[in-house]
Amino acid sequence: VFKDENIKFAIYQQEGVDFYVLIYPKERRVKVYKLTNGHYVKVFDDVKGMLEMEFQSGCSLELDLEKLWEEVI
């Protein structure tokens, strides 16, 4: 967890990766950070709800977390 939340986070931010997503299966929590002006800003942090992401390519992703966790169980 330390590597994901700190080391990889910093590397991905430095390299300009648009989104950084952390998934915590035991907690059923998802955190999403979006690169804004060279720094990650948390745009989602929840265990339920609708996760929506739009990419520079014009593609988008919509994910209902409650349905996701139902499928995982």
C-alpha cells in the first residue's frame, strides 16, 4: 500500500499520467486522482456511487461501484 500511495503516485504524477486509480478490495473503496496543472487532484473517493472518467482521447468510462462489487463477490 505504501508503494502505491506514495512511490508510484509520485512517479505517475511526474510522468504525466492523466489518472491514477487506487482500488482497495477489502474495503471496497476506489480512489481516483486526475492530473491537473501537473499535480494529482482527488476526484473520487468512495465505496459506492457512479465513477465517471473522461480521457483526453475522447473515450469515457462509467462504472457503478455497487454493481462492480456484486460481480466480484
